[in-house]
Amino acid sequence: MSFRFIHSSDLHIGRKFANIPQDADGNIRGRLMEARHNAIEKLAAAARDNGAGHVLLAGDTFDTPTPSPSLVRQALAAMGDASDVTWWIIPGNHDNLRGAEPLWDMIASDGPANVRAVTEAAPIEVETNVYLLPCPVQYRASGTDPTEALVRMETPEGALRIGLAHGGITDFTESGEVIAVDRDRTARLDYLALGDWHGRIAVSPRVHYSGSPEQDRYKHGRRGLCLLVEAHAGAEPEVTEIETGHFLWQEVPMDLVSGQNPTEELERLLPASGRRNVLLRVRATGWAGLADHAELERAVIKAGPEFACFDLRAEALRARYDPTDLDEIDSSGGALRITAEALMTEAGDDTLSEDDRSIAAEALARLYSYVKEDAQ
């Protein structure tokens, strides 16, 4: 016996992306929000193209417990358009059952026939002798393992058991809501579909996080995906990754040495194509002269608009000063020279905090850049 389905989670439909600075046209946040809605169509296509009749969404389909009615209705309509696919949705911590009862009532009452809002921890026979064992999240923080109920869920002998839950195998918040790493064994599961972590993680052959189908952070370094799962009763499942993400969130290191051409190094790190759909964060470290700092800033100003978002983090890029740098700011000994010397002294003063030294170094680099711009 086998059962083929799509495993996904953490769509976070309705996320505002307030932490992303708007571009000149003010549309990047809107594009990111639209991509999350479009993930529904991507998941439906993945199911259809691979002969899977079901999509399991392991929590946090919506970003808040109170999304607007129009946002919910549009998402349900998009799922309804894929009438050949059955959608199984459980509450996660963001759209938990007790904090979002009107939301789940709306899904149950107004959703199309192929969308199943699962709000009770009880077995559901989704196909003959194939049982979905759901663990809907009741509260945003309960302090308990959300998969404990799986152990007590009974199914007929020989039935295929698919767990669906939302939570962390490792707890970084000290909330105590840690899923037992051996839950597939203690609950006799053929597969455990998990949500909560937005990156792809294979915990064990039978326990998987699909990650979000559309990424929303830099840490994972790849486009979002879903999992095509072929589960087998009593045997390990076959799990295949299918890319679904439109945007790539990427963080890259750039370590400079004094005298190195920062423009050439930056260009070497940048993707050659598709930049409009890339959110890039460059973390610059190492050493660079004031002229190099200014050149790097100009290179970022030039390349940045080609990207969905471009974020240069240069706090750890130390400045190596040369007397000729100060001469280029002001060789007459006037006010600019006095200011530059004071900033250079503060930037190298070990009695000051690292933040204060960084501020002084950044101010000196900016002063140098302004003077050079005026001279040109």
C-alpha cells in the first residue's frame, strides 16, 4: 500500500514584510505578499504534475489569527480552483485555533468542498486504509509537545499512518514545546509531516520539515520548496524536493583586504541573472582603505536597484587609514581636517566601545565619500 501527496507548510499568507525597506517604486513588499498567495497555485501544480491528489499544509497557512476576510476568501478560492486536489489544513502557532476561531469557522463554512479545515486531533481516513493523524495547534504557546496525541490515535491493523503537526524538534524559545525526535516510532507513523521551521530539514527518513514554499528570510540560502511524498505502509517513504519559490533570499560573505578592488570583488559575488527576484544581503568583513569604502558604496548604489532588495552590512569592515586619505579630505588644516582627524582617533581608540568605534569609522568613510563626490 502506498499514498502519494504534497507536504508543505508555513505559507504565512498576509505577511506584511515591514522589515524590508521599500524600493524606489514602493512595490517590493507587495510583490513579496503576492508571491505567498501565488504559492497556492505552485503547490497545486506540483500535486497535479506528479499524480498527487492531496496537499497537506502543516500549519501557519495564514500569518495572523485575524487575516482580512478578502485575503482568506481569495486564498480559499485559489485552492478551490485546483478542484482535483484536496487540501488538508491544520492551525499552526500563528493561526492557532483558539486565537483564530472566526478564521477556522470561515474556512469550514465558506471554503470549497476540496478544502478541509482540520481542527480536531482525531484520525481521518483520506483514502481507503490511509489515515491522516492531525495535531492542530490549540494555543500559540502551550508548553507541551504538540504531537503527544499521535501515540493515542488508533487505526485499523495494517493501515497507513500519516502524522501532520506544527512545532519544533529543537526549542530555541524555552517554551517547552519540543516535539519528541522519535515520535514516528512511538506513534507508529509511516510519515510525519511537520511545519514551523521555514527551511527544509530531514529529521529522519520518516520525519520531515518541508519548509516554506516561498522563503521570507536570508538564513536558508535557497528558494522555497515543497515535498512530494510517496508513503508506504511499513517501509520508508520516498521524498522528493520540488522547487516552488519565486524569490531567492541570499546572504553572502565578502572578506576584503586592503588594496583589493571592492567593485570587482562585489561583482564576482553577484548573481549573473535574475536579479529582480533576488533579495541579497552582503556581509563585508576585513580591511579596506577610505577610498575602498567609498568605491564599495558607489558599487552598491549602482548595482542595488537591479535587485528586489540589496542590503550591505559593513559594520565589521574595518578601515585602514593612510595620511594621504586625510589630505584628500582637507590638506589645509581647516575644519574638515580637524573633524577627520578626530574621527580617525575615535575609530582606533580601544577605550571606546566597538559600536562607538564603528560609528566613528563609518562617519569618516562617509565624510571622505562626500568630499570626493564634491570634487568630481
